[in-house]
Amino acid sequence: MLFMFVDCIVIDRVIISSDLKNLDKVESFIDKVCCLKDVSDDIYGNILMSCTEAVSNAIIHGNHCNTILNVEVLISETVGSLVFTIIDQGVGFDFHSLPDPTSPENIEKENGRGIFLIKNLCDEMVIDEPGNVIHITFKL
């Protein structure tokens, strides 16, 4: 079934429980869609890294690894782009005040680079209020 949002058409979706073991299902899902859409290897690597990071964040930080809660991944198509939307069932977070992972006091920290990484790998990243939905766009 196809869903339509403004100028996007959802072409596929997967829903997983909030367990990091389910990342392989998300990777397979992304592989399938990228193959179907003939995505280049360069873009594919950025898509896979960005989406698995966003799903990991949704599982760990959004749903706190509560396997009763789900993470949904939607893939939408617009003219010349694919949009990956990751939705968790958590309360969200204040994405406006994330610390800069490149500042000297944060550079050696093990965590806190996910959103920065995603933003730098994609063509556009939008986080909806209250912070439990992220849209990651890649131009084809």
C-alpha cells in the first residue's frame, strides 16, 4: 500500500521492537530498497550508516531498549531523492541544545556524535518536535 505525504510517497516500511539485535532487519530492509532503486555504492554507504545510527539512537535513547516499544522506518521517494524516516515511541529530546562533538571538551567522549554524523552524511536532516522523528534525505 502506498501512502502520500505532501510531495513524498512512502514506498516501504519496517517496524521492529527496540532490541539492537533487530538492526540486521533494518540493514536488510535498506539493502532491498537501495537495490530496487539502483542506489550508487557511494550513497548506499552513507544511507546505511546514517539510518543504522538513527535506529540505534531510537532504540537506546528514544525507547530505552524497551522491547515492548517499536521503532518504525519509512522510506519515501520524492523527485530525485529518497527520504528515510525513523520514528520511536519515546518522549523525544531537546535536539536544539546538543553539545558540539568537535569542541575540545567533547572531542574524546565516546558518545554524542550520532546526530552530527548523520547530518554530515546526508543531504538534509530534519528532526520533528518533540524529537522522536527524524527525516534523513539523500539525493540520488
